[in-house]
Amino acid sequence: MKSNRFFFNAGIIRQDLRQHGWIGILYLIGLLFSLPLQLMMTERSPRAPKIVLDNLFSQGGGDIQSLLILMFPVVAGIFVFRYLQAKGSADFQHSLPLPRGRLFLSHLASSLLLLAVPVLINACVVAILKMMPGLAYAFSWPIFLKWLATLLVLTVFLYVFTIFVGICTGQSILQTAVVFILLLLPAVLGELWQFHFRTYLYGYSSYTANGSMNWANWSPLVQFLEQNLGYFNYYAILIYAGLSIAFGAAAFFLYRRRKTEAATQAIAFSYFNPLFRGGVMVCAMMVAGAYFHQSNNNPGWTWFGYIVGAVIGFAAVEMLLQKSWQIFNRAALIRFGGFTVLCALILYVPVTNISGFVTRVPETAQVGKTTISLEGRVHFVYGQAYAPRDETYINLIRELHKKLVSTRAKGPLPESPTPIQTMNVSIAYWLEDGSFLSRLYNTIPVPLIEEQLKPLMEYESYKKSIFDLDLLDRSIDRITLEGNYYAEGSKPEQHPKAAVITNPQEIKEFQDLLKKEILNMSYEDMTSGLLSWASVKVLPSGKNDQTNYAWSKSFKELDAWMTAKGYAAKVKLTLENVADMQAVLIDTELAATRYGRPTEQEFRLHSEINTPIAITDNQKIQSVLENMSQYQSGAAGYMIKFKLAGTSQTICGFVPADRLAP
């Protein structure tokens, strides 16, 4: 009679421990092998310093610990509550003279003992090892306690979550599959939605104020298997503890309302069926649509993928719920039509401009600071630097942003039979109210935005932020120059022409000239696509990281200084470095179907259509060296291929037709 005063039944707990004790024993053995044994196996000289550990998941068995945490709580949740999935066992358990709530808590307590006791025994062994003077490792008590809290909380979370899924389903196999699917679902669904937005929501950017969104962090399964659990902070531990309580409370509530005859049914609660149908159909549609889009990048095939995904997803759900493959009837077709419309709306509505996402451009007064990054046929490297608040600079970025928005509003971007210079534009605003707004526009034809792009790129604040010109005002230890050959398969150490500037006076003169040349660069200089004479690597004083610049062919003053100092002869590509130069007229039809990168393979393809021409005249060779580009313009031109004298390296590039007339 005393047991009636408690929430648990001792008989149920003893029976569970006798029947499922093997789970706890195996869990304990696995934990002991994964960490304590690993700590004891390492032998070091008594005089050698100890290996300091910043977390106890980084030691040799860290991956094993993650696997054990992921496996045994799920196994325990499946086996201890296995009776729910078999009608005879469910009838027997629920015929006992115990309230359902008390029966649930008794099973919950027994299985928590099976899992918590091995964790605590393992922790005691690790604590004893820590105090042993001969141990090769050293770690602090806070690190030990954090490891214990992580291990215990994640074990409880996975166990309680498995129970919750088991109460909502009626088949053990389905329960196991759904547990791991749901653990992985946040990352997969996040990536699928991100792909959907990138494809259909104009201007969508995955960047946040703290960088690109990493959906893997939202999946417990990915976190357990691919990331080091030792770097879980207490905030993450508290989140999983809160989720454990939430899923435990939900499981307790649903267990008391679960019908015994729900055993062997796919979904135990009929009011979850619409959610199950809709969820599976949306996921199937997005997966199939993404597959066909990436395989063909054709809107027709993408929509075909959505239709196929909807049919497969609906059929799979119906067969699970009805436990039969004979699912096609009038009622099923009506349900399919309704869910298809619902899923289509779920996919379509977020990528419309109902919220004003596509057309939103913040006002100048709302912007605290901003950044813009351009990637394409431009002179500089893609970056994310931003300048101090400058209203003129902000307005220039806003004008470009408004042009991008209005261009899209007029219809699809135009296509051309010949290559068009394109650019990727990334814009980010940090607003005065503390919010963050970012947009990304891919493959924008430059002629459409050239009017807004030119004043922006020539503005001083833009150049200072993109080229990091503040660095050229600091103390610099060394400047390294390497010939910019773009040879296929070449490595920096293979460059036959290079120079290093270490003289303080020359470094200062070079800094001033380089900064002046960059500030004087025109829009045409930055977008010409001409290969630079050399790459410039600047090493600031007191730092190990180098910053890269380029010795552009438009830098006439710097060119004269380099020539006078003798550095030009050491790094510039000259006639003496060229052997066996050939040119082939670019076939515009072929070029329109290719990526436009100058390679030997592309040269061979064009050579099959037009006959290559040998270039031996020194004046023409010099013209090629001065006008060779890595990008093909829309105008007619030639593809160039030549070898570096004395090496096996081959260099390819483009030259406009008006610069070369063989």
C-alpha cells in the first residue's frame, strides 16, 4: 500500500531492469572503452609534460562516444516501450491495476536508470583517473563537469525523444526510421528551403549578420556525428535539457490519451495524419524538384520533379496509413488534389513579393553601415569589407540596389547568343534599429547596371573598403612580387619570375604609388579583365597573414618605378619568356555553350572549327602580352595559347580581334 504514495511502481521498474538490463550493461562497457580505457592506454615518460585536454570528447574515443550516445538511448526507448506496438502486450500492460500516468512514469524511471547509471559510473572512473599522478592527460574539473552534463543531457534527450515518437507511431520499424529522420530533418529541410529560395526568390541571400547560415547546426544527428560534442556550450546543453522536459511532458500527455488499438497503425493519433501527409509531400516535392533542377536547370524539368515528388510522397504516405498498396480510389484522389494544392501554396507563397522582400530597399537614414561585394569580370578579389558610414557611398549602393530590383520587375533577364559580361552582386545593410538586411543577385548582365556601377566603383570609399587601403598606410616588413601567369597546373613555387622588396625606403615608395594607382583606377580599368603583370603580397609588420594586391597593367607610374628599380625585369612576362605562341579565332556558337575559361581543352575545341595560326612577329606577341584577358568579351576575338620558355607550363587567354590581326 505504501507504493500508492509514489508516482512509480517498484514491480514495473524491477521487471524492466531484469528484462532490459543488457542495454545498460552494454552502454556501460561501451562508455568505459570509449574514454577511460583510452586515457589509460597512452604511455608517456614521467618527465614528459602532460597532454592538456580542452574537452573530453576530443580524445581518441570522441567519435565512439557520439555514436554510443546516438545508439543506446534510441535502443532503450524502442525496447522498453515496445509493448505499445503490439496489441497483445498493450492490452496486458494497460489491464494492470495502475493508472496510465503511473505506468508511463514507472517505465520512464526504469529506462532512465538503465542509461543514467552507466553514465555516472563512467564519470566516477574518469574522475578517479584524473586524480592518478601517472595519467598522461590533464584536464580541469570544469571541463569534466561540462563533459558529464553533455553526456547525461544528450542521453536523456535522445531517450525521451524516442519515446515521444514511439507513442505517436504504432510500428517499431517506423518509429526507428522516424526518430533518425526527424533528427536529420532540420538540416535537410533548411537546405531544401534555402535552395528553393535561391532558385525562385529574387535577391535571396543566406548570409546573416554573423555569416552564412549553417543549417547543420540545427540537426542533432549532424551535431553528434560530424561535430565535436566537447565544444557544446552550456547554452546548448540547457536547450537540450529544455527539449527533454518538453518532449517528456508531451509524451506523458499523449500516452494517457493513446488508444490501445493504435498498435500496428502507422500513426497512433488520427489528427496527426494531415500533418504527416502534408509534411511528407512537401519534403518529397522539394527533394525531387531540387534533383531535377540541379540535373537539368530547366524550369520544365523542375516542375516535373515537383509533380513526381508529390505523387511519390502521397503514395508512400497512403500505403503506410492504409497498410495496403491498393490506395487509388475516389477519396484518395480528392485528398491528393487537396494536399497538392496546399503543398503548392506552401512552396509558392514564400517566394512571391507579398511581404515586400523583393522590392525592399532601405532608406539612407535607416542604414548604419553597408557593404557591397562584386564577383565577376572585375579587378579585385571578392570580399566582405565595409567602410565607415558615408551617405554618398550608401546612396550609390542604394541606387544600384534599386536598379537591380527594377530590372527584375521588368521581366526575366535577357539572353544573348554571344557571351555577355555578368557579375554577382552581394549587398548587406546593418540598419540603425539593429536589424540586418542582405541580398544576393547572381549572374547579372553588366550592361544593365553599368550606369549605377561605374560611379560606385570609382568612389573613394568603395576602393578603400574593397582594396583594404588602410593597410598601405601601416608599417610593412616585406613585399613579394610573383609573375601572374595563370599557367595550367602551375604552383606559386614553380613561378620562374619573382622578386622581394625589403628596403624600407623602397617599400614606402611602393606603398604610396600602389595606393595612388588604386585610387586613380577607372571603372574601365577595374572591369577590363586584363591579366595583371604580377601578384603583390604585402606582409604587415607584426603579422603573419599576407594581403594580396595586383600589379595592374593600368598602373603606369608604378610600372615606370618598377622598371627604374629593376623589379619589372624580374617579374614581368616578356618576349624572351614566350615560346610557340598560337591563336585561334573563337567560334561564337561554341563559346555561347561553354564556360568561357581559357584552357587547353577550350583551345582544342575551337581549333576543330577554325585553324590555329602561329604568331611569330615580336610586335604581335608583345601586343598579346599587354592585352591578354582571362575572360571572353561579347565581341569577336582570339584564344591564345603559348608555352613559357624553358618550362612545360602552358598559358591560355583571350585577346580582342582589334588587338591582333594575324
